[in-house]
Amino acid sequence: MSEIKVYHIEDIMDMLPHRYPFLLLDRLEVEEVGAKGVGTKNVTMNEEFFQGHFPGNPVMPGVLQVEAMAQTAGAIVVSADPDYKNSKKSVLFMSIDGVKFRKPVKPGDQLKMHVEKIRERRNVYVFKGQSMVDGQIVSEAEFTAMIVG
């Protein structure tokens, strides 16, 4: 079994072009280089989307959960490049399939995005992802993305 490589926010910001308020990844653990890992998003009440989704009953939007899975996938792929700090690669969604939302994600939750590459052809990748809180699946999807740049 290979060693898990941990990346923190500074590294993630070198890997992804996203910035506040749209950077949805606080930590990355790569289990298999370029193919499998777990992203972490610490969900706080300070998130801008909670102002309108929903006042009095804050719930993280499902589309942002899928975006967090996609950012995790992109960071996993980009982290395989030893020169990722100088990379200008971006991840672009092509399709999203089989999305399911199972439980609400609330402030104080730690969202763990478990993402695995299931196919690759040139610069197009297909991933399977599951987002979890406290070991329970809250959302899942299969998505296709293109790495450009």
C-alpha cells in the first residue's frame, strides 16, 4: 500500500484556479497518485451561500457539493504533476450523471469528498464521487471533466 500524500490549502491554491468564495477544498489526501483521494471542506456558518439558502435553516446547496467533488478530482489529477506549482491547468465540467442528495449538509459539518477516477482518455477524465459527513453518504455523482491549460 502506498503512502497517503496530504496537501494543505496553500498547495491546493497552487493546483486550482478557484479562489474565495468559490474554492471549496480545504485539504486533500491523495491515496493513489492521479487517480484517487479524499478532499475535505470544513463547512462554517460564515459561508456566503447560507445567507439565502436558507435563512433559519442553513443547508449547503447540492450543486456546491458536486462542485467540491469536482475540485477534489481536479486537484488529484493536477497533483500528479511534480511541477504543479507552475501549472496553469483548469478543470472544466463536461457532464454530471447519477447525482443523488441523501442528507442535508449543515454548518459545523466536515464534508469529505471521496473521489476516484474510473476512466481517462487523453485530457478527459470520468470520476465517481461520494461526499460524506460523519461516515454517512450525503451526496454522490459520476462526472466527466476535461483538464485544459
